[in-house]
Amino acid sequence: MIRPASPNDRETAAKAPLTTQPNRRSILGAAIAASAATALMPLATASRAAAGQLKINPAEETIRIGQLAVRFLVTGTNSSGSLAVFELSVPGRQPLAAPAHSHEKYEETIYGIDGVLTWTVNGTAIDVGPGQAVCIPRGAVHRFDNNTAADVKALCVITPAAIGPEFFRESASLINATTVGPPDRIKMAEIMRRHGIAPAP
């Protein structure tokens, strides 16, 4: 005679699939994790590739413009156009070879490292020494001169990176080719305008 199932039998049967069959939640979790890993693999590979491209001083060059030296530490290419940073070295008693100028597309912040560089901004002379900084706003007419006998080193930060090594390379080719007197002002002005820099009248 077949005995009807008791409440205890039904409770045991209901529990049986949880203990005798694989846990469905575990299987689903593993499947999601595997899918996510597969989907994210290209991103991880791209991230590793990008990390492999990072390096110190991406420009890897010192641009000599007459007696001045410019060494880019960060270019717009390496910062997605957000900023450019270069080190500027100016020997003692050395004025700026290019004319005073302004730029509408970026701010320029100068931070002093060694020596004192005099920046004339909208007619006001500002001495920037070690540990000091000045931010030159867009549109302000400015120039610099080293009025001391000591060599100067300063850090220049351009935000955003509207100018890069190309401007300094072109300027160097014109200025370094000049053997007598100042460089051709008309040609210098053409280079400046091509790179978004407006020579002062």
C-alpha cells in the first residue's frame, strides 16, 4: 500500500534540490564574472599599452634658441591637450630675443627654480625668483629679461596646451641662423602668429 506523502516528506523533497544539485546562484555568478572578464579584456590590454607609453620628459630634446634653452617635460600629446610644461634656462644678462607678445588661447604660469627672471606684464615689471610664481592671463602683453648676472631656470606651464615644441623649433631655426643683429622681426612675427601668439605693436 502506498503511503501518502507526509508534510515532513514534502519539506525534505523541497530542500533536496538545494543540497543535491549545483547552486544556481553560484553558476550564474561565475557566468557573469566570466562574461565581464571577457568584455573588459580589451580595456585592460589598452590600459596596459597606454601605461607602457608613459615616460619621463616625452619630448626628449633641448631646444636651443640663441642663448636660451627650452626643454619640454610634458607636451599636449601626452596630456590630451590639457597642458604643456617646459623648463626655460636663461643665461645672465640675457633679454628675450622675440618681441613682447600676448596669446588669447591659453594662460601661462611661470614658476621660479633658480635665479630671478623679470617678467613685464602689461607694463608692470615682476621679479620671479625661486619658489615664486606668476600667472599671465590670456591677452596680457608680456616679455621677460634676465637683468642679473646669474643664470636663471624657470618652469613654464601652458594651459591648455595650445603651444608646443614646434613653435620653439621654428623660432630656433630663424634666430640661430641670424649671425649679425637681431632676427628678422617680420619673419619672427609670422612664426608667432602661426602658433597663436600676437606680437605687441
